[in-house]
Amino acid sequence: MDSQAARTRLEYERHDAQARLIAARATLERLRTERAEAGTADDEHDPDGSTLSAEWTMAVAQCRIVEDSIAQIGAALARVDAGSYGICASCGRPIPRVRLEARPAARTCADCAAPQ
């Protein structure tokens, strides 16, 4: 994948991730409002479904996952600028195109990424 194509793909991925982060933060804000309106932080015993606490935990986790993804994309863009995008950080061999298409921010080839 040439550097311009890589940059375009990574910028698209970053834009998508930023939109997901906005949505996850909006969910947190909605949950914060619902918790404040409920007048209690203890919703653990509500038999009517998932609790605000459970939803909060999932939304926080989603924010962290997306923030990590944005950081990985930023690092990949830095590798594009440095001319090292698509080169495995572990073994120095080219990362196959199919892996970069599936995981545009990949730092390593599939062999190096596999658990040992």
C-alpha cells in the first residue's frame, strides 16, 4: 500500500473512531444524567433489566477502547510520515497488504503478532 493510500485509509479510520468516541461520551453523559435524576447511585437491585452501573462500565470501557484505537492510528500515521509504515516493528519484514487492509494500524506482521 503506497503512503498516500495508507494515509487516506488511516485518516478515514481516525475520523470513524472519533465519531465512535463522541457517541460513547454522549452515552456516558446520558447515564450521568439518568443517575442524577434517579436520585441514587444504587441501581443494582432493579429487576427490570440492566443497571445504570453496568451500562456505565460498558460505556467507559468503550471510550477506553476507542481512545486506544485513536492512539494506534496516530502512531501509524507517524510511521507513514517516517517512511516505516508497513514494516514490521519486530522482524523488519514487510507487513502483508491483506493484514494492513484488515488492521490499518498494525505495527507487526501476523507471525510476530501471534502469541508465542
